Amino acid sequence: MNIRERLQQILIVDYKIAPERATEDARLDDLGIDSLGLMELMFKVEDEYDIRLPLEQVELNTMGEVAVYVEKLVAKQSAVKLQKAHAR
């Protein structure tokens, strides 16, 4: 399951959002996800993918934007972990 599919699954199961509404172009506010809800979502993602969220805030308005952001974080942090492993 890729990151986009996992985010959709979290929305459906944890946030009780109908599958047809949990699309990439769905606006978070239209789904009833406010800034606190987004933080909760990102903490779930952080735990699931063993990544750390940067301290700076990022404006994310749609599920597609969340997915792209998470994909970039996962790729970046995986590359750093790989570099550290090779440096040993």
C-alpha cells in the first residue's frame, strides 16, 4: 500500500469519511479536518513511516498536498538514514 492509499485508509477508518469523499483533490476543511485534525493525521503518519516532521509549519489544503508532502519527507529521511548507514 502506497502513502496515498494509506492516507485514504486513515481518513476512511479513523476520521469516518466516506470513501468517495477521501480523494486527492478533497479539501481538508470540506472533510471536517481542521488544523488540530491535520496535526493528529500527521502524528499518525509520523509514527507509521518512522519519520520526524520538521518544526516549520507548512500550508496543506488538500489530501493530495498532504500526500506529496509526506512522500517528500519519507524520501528525504530515508536518504539520510541510508547515508548514515553507509558512513558507518
